[in-house]
Amino acid sequence: MPELPEVESVRRALAPVVGVPVVGVRVARRDVVRDEAGRRRGRLDPAGLLAGDRVEAAERKGKQLALVGASGRVVLVHLGMSGQVLLPAPGGRVSGGHAHVVWTLGDGRRLVFRDPRRFGGIWMLPDPDALAERWSRLGPDGLAVTGADLARALGGSRRAVKAALLDQAAVAGVGNIYADESLHAARIAPTRACASLGRADWDRLASCVRSVLRGAIRAGGSTLRDYRLPDGSAGEAARRHRVYARAGQSCPDCGGEIAGMLLAQRSTCWCPSCQH
Ligand SMILES: [Zn+2]
């Protein structure tokens, strides 16, 4: 499932689209597009998908991506489990089908949203205020989160810290992979109750969240089943995972065996020797 580094890698790769007119849009699967209220039915106004508009900015908060039009209209993209935003080379093909929404751009290229498993989708928002309102429900972005932010949001909670890190209202953009990786880097056991962590722990954890996410962005995001950069290539960050999906293998820090468990219904990998 794409997390902050994957979505940020997509956002950066969409830089060539910024400033380019959107000539038209074709929607092959009407039910991947929702209006501001989340409705999927009704007449679909192509202007709501930036047809006849121009992309002025590609923005991100947490795992959400937004294309902001010169008109002020916003196309908000959730990649969900398997969503992709692709920018094939002119004349290039999109392999695998499922091209659910296809924009034709003024420079002859196409921008494609495909989501084979359809847990993601597109929301048409009327203006930047609607986007700001939505994003105000999210916690601080993972690249900017501080120990004070985490202590304030989670400090009194009896939840396990791993489960709490997945709460997008506490910190936006961290999912299962980077929660495990950040806790290993911070040497904090995923099962620890939030309320047992002190301010120094929150500071160290926030710093590790930021650096783990930054490192993964440098590697272009993780190669998961369905994740692709807009040019169709896979990212390199998976090779850098230190505990995620490595249960039974040895810890790169201490050589001890990495443990695997289910925590809050999510697979969780950690090193019992390093993390307390
Ligand atoms: Zn270890």
C-alpha cells in the first residue's frame, strides 16, 4: 500500500504536468470518481476533472495527492491499495489495462489514473478551501512531524505505539511499512503503550519517522505489488527495509532474529533485542 514516500515520489514525477493545459478527460469507470460529498452518481462535469483547465500545482499531504487547477478546482487522488498515476511517454502504452481516468494534455501526453483493486479513487473538489478543510483533518505531515506533535496527539493514549502511528489524524503519511521501520530506527518496541513513552522517546521517534521517510523518498518509494512511478518504473526503497517483511531474518543492527506478530490486525516486524 502506498505510503508517504511513494505518493511524494509520484508527486515529484508529475512536475512536467504543471503549467500544461488539460485538453480533455475520458472516464472509463465512473465509480472511481466522487464529488465533494463523496457521491458517485449523477452527471459528471468534465471541468470538475480539470478538463479545459491547466494544472497549476501538484501537492501532497500524507498519502493524499492533489492536482490544483488554474480555476481553483482540485482533483484529489487517493492511491488506496493499488492506485497508480501514470505519465506514459508520448505514444506509449499503459500496460495491464484498468485505465480508469485518462486526461489528454496540451503537450500531446496522457495522464492516467488506474486502480485495479479500486480501494483508491478521485474526489472532485470545487476550490482550495475544500482541500484545506479535508487536509485539516489529517495530522502533521510525516516529513515535518515533531516530538511535540506526537506527544500532544498520542502521549496519553493506552494504544500500542505501532497502532497509534498508523492513525492519520496523529501523523499523516505513515503506514505499516514505515511505522515498523521508524520504530526500529528509534529502538522502541511496537507493543509499547503510548502513555509509557517520555518526551525524549517522542522526539527520537519523530526524528526517525522524518529520516526514514526522507530516505525512502530518495530511493523513489518502495516496490510493492502494484506501486509504480509515473514513468512505469518501480522504486528502489524495498531493498532498504531493515525489519519490514523480514521476520525470521537477522537484524541488520544486532544480528538477532527479527520477530513477526499481528498487532492491530497488521503484520508487524521488529527486533526484540534492539527495541524496548
Ligand atoms: Zn536488533
